[in-house]
Amino acid sequence: MDSRDRSSLPPSEIMGHILSINTGIVQPLFVNSEANSQSVMSAIRKAPLSGRVMVNRLGIAGDERADMSVHGGLDKAVYLYPHEHYAFWVAARERVLHRQEPLSFGAMGENLTTEGLLETALWIGDSLEIGELLLEVTEPRAPCFKFAALMGYPQAIKHMLQSGFTGVYLKVITPAEITTRQTIRLLPGPREVSIADINRQRLKGRQRDLFP
């Protein structure tokens, strides 16, 4: 079945798998404006890990945060992003920047690059089981200026909000080690508020023009 049709499946039948586990260290990130270019500290640049990796209550071992007031913490310990959206971002960057560049795993600043598990299938309170690791879906990402700097163009914030390709933050319920290629099993929660509903609410009052 095509991944676009997976939202119609019963939750118990939806599974994905991990393509890459990524972490980053705090380092300067250059942010361009019309007036000047300045740097801020950020760990948004992520690189893939190999082997078995420990996931603790506060996230993946070795993953750093520059500002714990907006990134990280118990409710945003792990950030998951579907690899299915990478083609969208390659095309968007080509339109705006007039060059085509591939995106490596971790390019969206995510800890888990996954396949087979889209935002449209997820609700707040759903659990994701990866071997002995248990995660809970807490909220979609709200992109900030650091994401725009990572993508290389300011409209990237608007593109993420309008596309709904936000990825999701996860809380660690049961810490454990994981590795790439492991299966992700979706366990439905109370199913009262969906990730798609939150993303639609954030669009109120916004023009749905995907490209400038």
C-alpha cells in the first residue's frame, strides 16, 4: 500500500521502521537577515549514528541542546521526522535557491528518520514501540528561525506549516537501546486530538500558498 493511504488503516496495523538515528552537538549556526549575518548556538545539525544507541528520559545519549527552554525536556525528548517528506524539501530548496542538493539523514534536525509512519496517522497520546523502547507522541514541531537557517531560506518556516510536514516530538516512557532498521509499532492512545488537527489549527489566518 502506498504511504499516502496509510492514514486509513486501523492504528494497530500501522508500522514503520527506523532509517537513521541522529544526534548533534551545540555549535554556531549562521542566521542571515537582510541587514547582516549573525550566529546563534544550536544543535539542530544532526549526524547519523551507528550501532546500538541508548535512549534515556531526556533523549538520545549524546544529543545536545543549546536552549532547553524551547528544545528538549521530557515532552520533547526525541524528534521524529518521516523520510517520505525529504523529496518535498529537495524540490522546495531547488525552487527557492535555484540549486538541487540531496538531503542526508538528520537534515531536518530530527533524532529519528523514519519510513512508513506519517503525521496523518498520529494522535497526541499515541505510543510508539521500538523493541523495548516506548515513546509517546506529544506534539508536532513548530518551526523557528533556526530551522529556516538550516534549510537556507526564510520561507522554510511557512512551507513546513502549510505542508503539515512537521514531524512529531516524543516523550520517553520506557528507556531502552535501539538500532536502525528496527520496526516501529503504533499503539493508539485516547485519540482525542490528532497531529493533523493541530497543524490545521496553526494554519488559521494563513494563506495556503506553498511557494512564494
